[in-house]
Amino acid sequence: MTSLNQKSTNSKFSCSRGAGNSSNKTQDWQQERQDRITGLMQQLEQGVAGIQSSDDFKRWLKVASRFHTYSLNNQVLILLQFPTATRVAGYRTWQSLKRQVVRGSKGINILAPQPFERIIEDKATGTEEVARGITFKTVSVFDISQTEGEELPSIAPGQLQGEEGVELYQRLNDLAEREGLKVTHYDLLGEAEQDPSYNGYYLPGSKLIYVKRAAQVQMVKTLAHELGHHFDAGREGSPREERETVAEAVAFVVGAYYGIDTTAYTFPYVAGWAAKREGAEIIKGVMTRIQQTSHRMLDLLEGKDTQPKLNE
């Protein structure tokens, strides 16, 4: 088992905790941690910006813009007809992406809005006005699994590999328990079954965190990410791209604090969520939340926090 206090260039922060003025020692240690977190945030900004400026990212962004965000009603229709659907588009959209619907594939029926205009004449006054509205018609779409052709560009982060972090995972699991949360490997929502890239989720109402079984280092990052959601005081009411950026950045900081490098996953993950905004912009916008959440989690993991639990 790897010790949390192992010495390496990326290991847990080291600071003097010997005899002396305890107030000064605490201030020095807190400042050292703050400086380290600031450095990690700069590293994250640069890494995300580097990905977003690449040709691969630009190709991915162009392809991603071709896929619609379907209404809740259409999402339900798709789920009922094709439960394993992951990426859905119309016949001609697939052709434009150089993929062809496999012969004999059954289309998934959804409702497409059809705007209309109608001229209404007021016979009493002889005036006319234009009435506008929307009707719906049934159209067919197809899942990517029903097509063949060129591979779509992707910036999806690859799974982290390695068995380091056993002790840190236990600390994170213990922290979740102290917060009244249950950590499980059972996928209550079936998300991982539908999308293999899905690694976990946090259900605040059920006080549950799901972590998909994977390499140890991947599970550590996932659990830290979901706890990042839990401790993010600004989570409610903020856009999802901000919530995901905060949680992933917190997982990055916590991992780095204990000598675990998650950059291979974190950088493309944040770049994807910030796809329509510059990486540095979204990170700077939630910097305070990232720092506060990181400090809170590290304090709790180190047994130094005196604040009440968030769910009290």
C-alpha cells in the first residue's frame, strides 16, 4: 500500500510542523498550500487552453455542433425506442459526417417542430394579420451504432490507469460517510450501462455517490470529483459546465496534493465542458469556488476542519 506521505516531486505538500509559534506555523502551512493550489490552477488553464487551440479540438467542435440537444419529450421517446442510444442524428446529418445508416436499420421516431404562418382576414374591417405558431411532425433519427463510415473526432478523456491511491480512496470514502453519503459501485440510474465513458454521479437528494469499478487511480479521481460536487457551495443554480469544471478541478487539486496526477483525464474533460468558452475564462470565473472547495476537502481529509457539515 502506498503511503499518503510518500516523497516524490508530485507528492503531498511538505511543510515544517516542528516546535515554535503554532500560529505562525499554521499561517506558513496555509500559505504554502494556497501557493500550490494557485500553481495548479495555472497549470490547468494552460493545459485546457492548449487542447482548445489544437486542430483535433476544432474538428471535434465542428462535428459536435451538428448534433441537436433534444427536448425532454424527445429524450424519453428515444429512450423508449432505443434504450442504448448515445449519439443521435438524422439520415442526412450522418451522411454529411461521412457515415451511412446501415441498410435495414429502424428509425427512432421523434417530434420535430414545424413553424407556420397563416394570414387571417378580419372581414369586418378588411384588415389582415399574420398568425404564427408551431406544429409538430414525426421524423426519424438514427443512433451512431446504426451507422458505419468514418470515425468521428473525439476529445473524450481516456481512463486513468494504475493502482495507486488505495489509502486516499479509503480516506475519501470515510469523508463521504462522515457527510452522511453512501458510496456505491451499483449503478442505480443505469448511466454507465448506456454510456461506457460514464464514471460516476452524485445524487444529493438520495445522499448517494456512484463510482464505476475501474483502475484504482480512476476511482480515486471519480470519488474526489463527486465529493467536489457535494462540497461546492455555489453548485445550486450554476450552469452545468461550471459545476463540472469546479468538481474536476477539485479532483485535480486533491489528487496532486497526494501525489496523484490526473492531468491526462482532467485537461480534456474540462476542455470539453468549456467547449463554447475559452478554457481560461471558465476556470477564472469559478476560481474562488475551486479554491474554497479544495481547501475544505483537504482540511477534512487532514482532520483540521471545524465547520459544520453541509447537510446539517
